[in-house]
Amino acid sequence: MQKVIDWRNTHISDSQMTLILAFIIGFFASVAALFLHFLISQIQTLLIDGFNDSTYNFLYLLFPVVGIYLTSLFVRYIVRDNISHGITRVLYAISTKRSHLRAHNCWSSVIASAITIGFGGSVGAEAPIVLTGSAIGSNLGQLFKMDNKTLMLLVGCGGAAAIAGIFKAPIAGLVFTLEVLMVDLTMASLMPIMISCVTATCFSYIFAGSDSLFSFHLDSAWDVDRIPACILLGLFCGLTSLYFMRAMTACENVFARLKNYNYTKLVLGGLILSSLIFLFPSLYGEGYHALNILINGKTEADWNSILNNSLFYGHGELLVIYVALVVLTKVFATSATNGAGGCGGTFAPSLFIGGFSGFLFARVWNINQIGVYIPEKNFTLLGMAGVMAGVMHAPLTGIFLIAEITGGYELFMPLLIVAVVSVMTISIFEPHSIYAMRLAREGKLITHHTDRAALTLMNLSSIVEKDYIAVDPDMELGRLIRVLSQSYTDFVPVLDSAGKLQGEIDITKIRHIVFRTELYHRFKVSQIMTEIPATLGVNDPMEEVMKKFDRTNASYLPVVDLNEHLMGFISRTKMYATYRRMVADLSAE
């Protein structure tokens, strides 16, 4: 392999190699996406294809629990790593691990999510595929010794290719990387990301044909009279997105408190999930079959088919109630799936809730004859864009994804209205997307703000200096002078016998006694040491580190662990030099 790398370094420039890797990433991401959907389809066909539509089926109580249990065994004994929250893990890798993702992420999420979703887990396959695509990009970049900035770009290429491949939507993949993964769209990054997206889309067409994930035929063109309805739908989608995010967070916290009780989580999550799927079979798996019914329905009989396999079968008058209950319970089904040990994302659930919310809004509007008639199937699509844009804080992704996967560019204007209003509404209550809010609370989120991005990417451990000489409080001045003559730094910490930091020796403050040899045996370190103006924790974000330096105006600050043991120190000069270099790298084209 080293010979290949040496030949590449001689004959292919870094920019050319990035484009080549972008093509390879696009191909493998599309293969991974198609393989995942093939596995899910085969498992679901094997399990539920023969169910009687006119009655409920008790196997809905069994299959999801079996799937989650098998997934947890696969993760625990084969993967042996946490692979949940796929897109959040990509963001975390970009922010804190220099875009390094483990090799098993190239395949482990595909297998785990296929088992979970195939057996009925109410989650999506998109987040696992984004993690898979990004891992492919990261590992290829590491293999060919690409620099950290290029690695981040290749991770973005993998995520973009995954979305483009799974939905056959290249523009949506591009804007997803820009809005969600926070990869800056410069001239240097545009071509690699576009190559990945187009490659993944083309191979998806080659392997799977020209059919879209959702088939849609426009029956009623958009009209200006529907602007008020679109604005209200945007508000409804924004509030629905807020409900989704807050309920999801609350449920995750409940399962997080059961961290060491895996079987308790399995029983609790399995009971919730199985019960909800038994009552509302539309919650089974990704739910795209139910969404297609709402999008393609033309008559009441078509829409009422969504009640098949449920206790509501044959009661078309309860359709609105059924759809509303599905919207309310989907978030609990998704949380229970992941909380119990399943593997999947919130991308598809946001589309699902959005579609059902749009249909519910339109049906209630038309039943009450609030204004002009609005077509339910059109508003199902608009709801999908609105809730997804709100949950992800990504209006362009919502707009282009729905437009591309349905061929519904005739609805471009209402898609814009609904998506923008939805994001504006949820932004009042929640400033970050569902993927980013966990990292934002820890100060580990990359944003498009160059200064903040540089601080986030700076690793405290990389600038900690450990070459220092410590002294103890009982050391006499004479011996201290000899120690100072051997020290290469101006930072001289004072540590007790347990290694805890007591203070520091400020050389500038003892200058008046350094040359007075008659005092060498009269003073001890404890008498002349000064108090530390501030200490830095090993887990402090760099933004907090900068604030402490500015507040204390110190030249050096010590880094301590949770037990106040000294780990090293940070030089103000070195920190700002690293910061300026990183800002320059991020600003370069």
C-alpha cells in the first residue's frame, strides 16, 4: 500500500486525488444504500407479506422485540461499539476526532439497521447510511494520508452521497452536507461533493431503475389563493417539529437513566413499540408504504386502506383520528426502538410525521371548509418538507429532497413557504437541529462561523505542554533557584505530595530575592508561591479556555483533572498561534 501512496504522491496532486476519492465514495455509498433497502425489503417480505389486511395480527407484538434483541446482540458481541445516532456521530467525529470514523462504521450500521427496521423498528435507514457513507469517506482519506481539512470534506462527500443515493436526489445530498453536516460550500469543496452526489445517484438509477422512492402525480396545480393555508401549515409543521424534538429528548433521557439495565430497556422499549405497532400498523418500519398511500390516494377507499391490519379497519369515519394518533405516537415508537437497543435514525420518522401532519391539516381544513379547497396529497408532500426542515433546521434540504424524490417541482413555491415558516417557527424555541443540539450543549458543534469552528476543531490535548519541572511547598529558596536554572519554561507549578496543584512560582515576583544568598535558607516555596489565577479542566471547550485567558490575562494556565492533579499547562502564545493557523486553514479556498 505504501508503494501506491508513494506513486500517488508523485503523479497525482491532492486536488486530483480528492476528486477521484469523491467518485469512489459516491459509488460505494450508493451500493451501501441499495443493499440496506434490499435487506429491509427482504426481511419485511418474509415476515409480514402474508398478513390479512382485514384484521389485526398478534405477530406485530412479537416481531419488533425480536428485531431489537437481535440488533442488540449484534452490536454487543460483534461490533462492540456504540453505533446509535448516526448523523450525530458524524458531527461529533468532525468536531472532536479530526473526522476520523472507525472502519466498522462502513458496514456495521447497515446490518444493524436492516435487522431493526426489517423486524418493525419504527426508525429510518437514512442516518445509518449517512454514517456508513461518511465512514467510507473518512477511511479512504486516512488510507491515502489526506490532511485533516480534506478528511472533513471527504466525510461530507460520504454523507452527501448517502442521501443522494438513497433518495436519487443529488441536490438534496449537496444541501444536506451544507446545512446539516456544516461543511462549508467553497469552490474547493463544491466539485468533490457534486461528484459524489451525481455518482451515487447515477449508480442508484443503474442498479434500481428510474422509480422514485415516492411516486407522485400532480392533480391540482398550486394557486395563489392557497398561500394562507401554506403559511398556517408551516406554523403547524414548526410546532410539530418542536413536539417531535422535545418528546424525543424526554424519552431518550428516560432510557439513558436505565444505562446499566439492558434487559429492562429491552422490555420497556419492546412493550411500548410492539403495543403501538399493534394498534397502528402504519408505524411498522420506516412507514414509507403508508406515506405512499397518502401521496397517491385519489378516493376515500384509497386513503382508508391505511387502516388495514388495524383495529380501525372498516371504520373510514375514524381516519382523521387514526392519522392524528399516529402523528402523536410515532415519536414514542421511534424513541422506544432506539432506547431498547435498536439501530436507526430520525430522518425517516420526520418525513413520516410530516406527511401525516400535512394530510391531517388538509383533511381538517377541508372538512371544516375553512377556505379554498386544498388537495390532501399535495399537502402531504408539503408537510413532509415542513417537519423535516424544522427538525433538521435545514429548509433547503427539505425543499429539494421532496421536490426531487417526487418530481414535484410544480410545488416548489409552496415548498419554499412551508419549509421557511416551519424553520422560523421552531427557531424561536430551539436554535439547533435534533442532530446538533446534543453537541451544541457540550460546545462541540461545528458551525459556519469560522472563529467558532476553529475553536471547536482545536483539541485542548494537542496544545497542552507537559515539559515542566514541579516543586514542593517545603523546598527551600536556595534549592528552588537551582531548579529554576534547569527549567526550560516560565511555568513552575507547586505540587503537594499527592500531586495536587497548590500554586505557582512567578519568577518576576521573586526577582528581588533571587540573588540574595543569605535568604536561601530563610524562605520556603510555600512562602513565596502565588495563587493560580484560574485552572483549566481536561474537558473544557476551547471557547471557555479562551475566556479564562482573557479574564485573567495570564501567560500560562495549568490543566488539571477531576481530582485537581496537574496534567500540564497551556501557553497563551502557543494557543493563539494554533488558533490563527486554524482560522487561516478554514478561510482558505
